Amino acid sequence: MPNTSEITGNANIVIQGCNLSQISVNHIDLQKFEQSLRNIIHTQTKPLHLLIITTSAKSIENEVKGIDFSLLKTHYDEKHENWKPYSKEDTILKLLKDYQDKSGYRLNAFILDFKNEEIDNIFIDSLKNMKKNLVLLVDSFALHFAGNEALAKVFNDKEIGGCLIPICQTHTTAHKEIMFKRNQKIFSSLYNFHYKYADVFLQQRQDSGYFYIDLEVADRNTFFRRLTSIARLQFDLTCAIPALQDQFEEEIPLTLNN
């Protein structure tokens, strides 16, 4: 069984290490969370560090306007850590565990839902200093909440470890439009960078598979390949099982929506 502990504070969070070390947190003390981030970033062993923003079914159903929640039920649960980026696949934690087992890369994942809580500016400033060492994974509908939005905006900068936004192929056109509109508002600089240099990115991917920002990750296999590109080429991480490190490196054409 994983080890668990509780930290007191003022916002909802679950921190999950995909190597089966786990911290389940009902409320977060930002100073302790900041120290946890610093500790894992400077550890001697080098996993890929993921910061994941998502939210719960109840939050979306009650507060996100213009959606048909009946069409989103396969993606969400009463617990935000049970988010399913791809409706017919597993939860985000199970997806990451599956990726870790198959790729051989170690992962540390921090799953956050600040909802509408105000985040301390000192913590935001500290996170800005660590963003080069972190990869952000984002549930677009979670960005309709002020606390999650404030956290995500820290990563609206190309000088980050990475940013991946799942946009499941099974979402309706109307829901995708809501997601794109929200993402473009929060990540305006990333979108400008993403589209302005699209041809450069495509050439980079053709030459070396290098791609650390993808704002429209359509499916599980693409998601896994992006993680591998980030692990190998952004952070130069070593695969724990070298024979498996090429499993998710086959390139898929980049999708760009106008």
C-alpha cells in the first residue's frame, strides 16, 4: 500500500507520485508544497515532474456555462484526480502509471484543483522560478476557476519544461470550441508561439522528434509520445528500461486548428 500523509492549509490538492509513493492532501500549506516541489526537482534521481490541473464533475456541472454535462460524464468523477483526458481510456493517474511501466521513465505527478481559491503571490513567484523543471498538463474545463487559472498562467511562457493539453477526439465541436477559447485566453503567449513557429516545430519534429508544447493532444498514443520527447530531449532523462525507450517515439503529424 502507498504511504499517505496529510498537510493542512487552504486549497484542495492531491499529490501522486506514479512510482507508488503518494501524498493525499485535503488542504494544502503552500510553503510545504513549495518545499516539496524543490525537493523533488533537486533529487539525485531524475524523474519527469508533472503538474496537473483538473477539477471534479460537480464543479464543472455547477459552474461551467454553455456545456452539456451529460456528454462529459465519461471524463469526470466526484474526485478531481479521477479525470479521464480520453473518455475511453483510464484516469490520468492510471494513464501515467501505464506510461511509466511501458516507457521506463520515472514520473512524479502533482494533481491540483485550487478551484476559486486565491493563491499566495509568494508561492506564484516561487513557482515561476521552478517552471523550467516542470511539465504542465491541463484539463481545459478546470481553467474556468480563478485559482486554477492563476496557477496555469505561470506557464504561459515558452521558457517552461513543457505544456500538454489533452483535447479528446470524442468531444463535441461545441465543447472543443469552449476549450480552445479558454485555453487561448489563459495561454495567449504559448498559442502565439505555437502557431507562429508551427513550421519550425514541424521541422524540429521531423529532424529530432523534439516537441515540448502541444496545446491539442488528441489521443493517448500522441500523449505518450509527447511525454517521451520531453523526457529525452527537453530534460535528457535516462530511461530505466533502455530497451523500451523507443516505444513511444514514432512521430504523428501535428494538428493545428485555425
